[in-house]
Amino acid sequence: MDADRRELLNLLARESYFERDLTLASGRASNYYIDCKRTLYLPRGAYLAGELMLGLVREEGIEQLGGMAAGALPVTDAIIGAAYRHGYDLTGFFVRKETKAHGLQQQIEGVFRKERRTAVIDDTITTGGSSLQAVAAMRDAGAAVIAAYALVERGEGAADAFARAGLKYHWLFTAEEIRATRKSG
């Protein structure tokens, strides 16, 4: 494992991993939670996540990415910051649950162009439900969404759901890697 990946894994394990009973966005009960925002809003965490995730995004030739607000926001921002540092043409956006009632009255905000190679992203993905809701909005807006990305994959059904939706699925870490790192650290 390279040094940057190991450092980000350790940050996620230390800053973002919690053990307690709770309900996830998917509606499932869990005895642990990974709050990636606690790492992504650290300068070093944002830098590392952006650099490492950009590597995955570039492999598919993705030109724009985004997902549901608020989960996708910090990881999208980190990746487009890394893209700028590397001269890679990548833009970002986010999807609202509902069309905004004022202003431009949009459901998709940011830089979104239907002709660009598009991917959906989230910080942590369990079943893929939120991401697939974002994909539906992107496809309704005319985009050909080809891939899904997660900083952390929980391993609870998202891979199958994305495959059924015709999406390639990539992630940087599994929840089990983070849990094991936390327990050993």
C-alpha cells in the first residue's frame, strides 16, 4: 500500500469511524458508522482523498462527476481540486432531492453538461440507493452516466445495484479495511 493511501486510511479510521447502533441512510440498522466528512473537511484528508480518487476517475476518462447533496459534496470538491492541480479537465455538480423552488429552479447544481462522460459519487455507499436516485436525475437531464464511485464501500449490495443500472463501480476503501485499521491502531 502506498504511503498516501495508508495515511488516508489511518485518517478515516481515526477521525471518521464510530461504533454505536444507528440507522443508515439506506434505512438499514448498523453497529458502526463512517462519517467521511470528518476526514474530508481536514485539509490533509481532502488533499489525499482528492489525489487518490482522481486516479480512479481518470482511469475511466470521466469528465464530470457529482451525486446527492450533502454526501457527495466534500468528496466531489476534493477531486475537482486535485484535477485542477494536475491539469485534468473535470467538473463537478450536485443533485438535490427535489428541484429548487426559487432561483433557477434546478435539481442539478454546479457545472453539469449532458454531453460529458459522467459518473456518480458519494463518500460512503451502502446499497447505492441515494446514488441511483442521483443517476436517475442525471439521466433525466440527458447525461450518459457510466460509472459510480465511493470513497468507502460498505459491501451491502451497492455493487449489484450498480451493475443492474449498467454502471462500473469503483471505490478506494472498504468499510472492513477501515474497521480493521481502527481496531489495530
